[in-house]
Amino acid sequence: MASATNTTYLKYILLVIYLVLLIWVLFFIHLPPFARSPLRFQDVPPQLIPLGSIFHFFTSNSFEGKVYFILSNVIGNIILFIPLGVFFAWFWTSLHHGLKAVAFTMLVSATAELIQYIFHIGVFDIDDIIFNTLGGGLGYFFCKWWNAYRMSEE
């Protein structure tokens, strides 16, 4: 009994740490004193074409910034939300919540994008929502797969 309680406390502690880091990355990383020079987002229009930045990336002749783009915009957004899916799987253990986990991740991501846009602390980019949702879904389904694998080994 004590082991299960300790595990539950650990999960909540990890969730709080993750949420603090997520909020910092989503809303404060571009602001002083964290950024060397604060980025100005007032004049950047919302990116509303799904995968438009990816299309631009592949059609651009310039190589400058492509590695950074892939690491930050694609892989970074996916990795950033994988833990959210894992936490969803940890706290809601029944298997029929997969679509709810994906929808919840999409809602959190869209809310974050709207906050960034409204307060000019980021750019509203539909691609971010897509990749964040993908990350949350991957985290959820990986956790479910891992739990099923562990159960079959026992």
C-alpha cells in the first residue's frame, strides 16, 4: 500500500515539474531575462495553413536555419508534449481514453497558441498544434503499449 501511495505522489510531483517547465517553455522562454534579445511577435501574422511551414521548409532554397527549424519546430514540439500524453495515461488508466488524450493535448496546445498570440509572446502556428498533438498522442499510446507489454511479460 505504501509503495502505491509513494508512486502516486511521485507521479504528481513529476506532473507539477513538467507543467512548470511546459509553461516556461511556452510562455517565458522568449522574454527577458531568459532570451538574449526579446523577440517581437506583434507583427507576425498567425500561421493558419496546416503544414505550411513544413512546405515552405522543403521548397526553400536556403539551407540557413533548416537544422534549427527541424529541431525546434518539428521534433521539439513533438517531444515537448510527449509527457502530457504519458501523464494522461498514468492518471486515467482505462484503455478507452486514447482519443480523449489526443483531444486534450490538442486543446492544451491550441489554448497555449492562443495565449501566445493574444499576449504577443509567440506566433500562433497551426503546425505547432499538429506536432504538439502528435507528441501527446505518441506519449499516451507508448505508455499504454509499455503497460500492456509489461503485463504480458508477468
